[in-house]
Amino acid sequence: MQAGVAESDDEESFSLHFMCGFEEPDAQEMFLGMDTYCLVAPDQSAAYGCVRTVEFDRDLLRVTLDPESLDDLDLEDHGIEVVLQAPVEDVARMREVLPRILEYGRPDARPGLTMA
């Protein structure tokens, strides 16, 4: 399952992709620490279980990352704010799917989630 946001459809624009599997994590994924959702940054770098909080406030999405994941993601700031300028149906779908992705895998990697 996947949900993402991007500044534009230009390949050079900032984007975040949240992903998880459909099946429960297997033993190898658990051993490798890949037994949770994955966040992929603009340069395709990735980190698992790195989101600390997610807040939806109408069309504003705020994401706080574990500061220790910034090097893995090649990002400088652990706080990201995105104004979701998309059709109402797409924003509603994001509000439905993203929590499901972030609940995937081990419980200790699940971020705090606020929906307003």
C-alpha cells in the first residue's frame, strides 16, 4: 500500500512516499528492522519506522520525523508541513490510507496521529 505527496509532477520536486506491505512482516524483515512502514524521500532514500507524529488539520499535513533518520533520508529538517492542494476526494483518500500504512508492522514504530 502506498500514499504520497509531491510539490508537483516534476521529478525534481520535493516528495514523500509512505509505503507498507499487504502481508504481515516475515522473519527476515523483522531481523533487518524492515518490519514496519517505510518512508521514501525525494532522492529515493528510505527509512523504516521513522515517523514520530502525523497531524492532519483539514488540508494541512504535518509530519515529524525521528531526528536520527534524517541522514538515512538525506533530509535536514525533522518537521515537514504540506498543504494538500488536491481534489477533496484525493485528500479524503489520503486521510483514510495514510493511517492504515502507519499502523503496519511492529507497534513501537507507530507514530502519534491527530486528525482534525
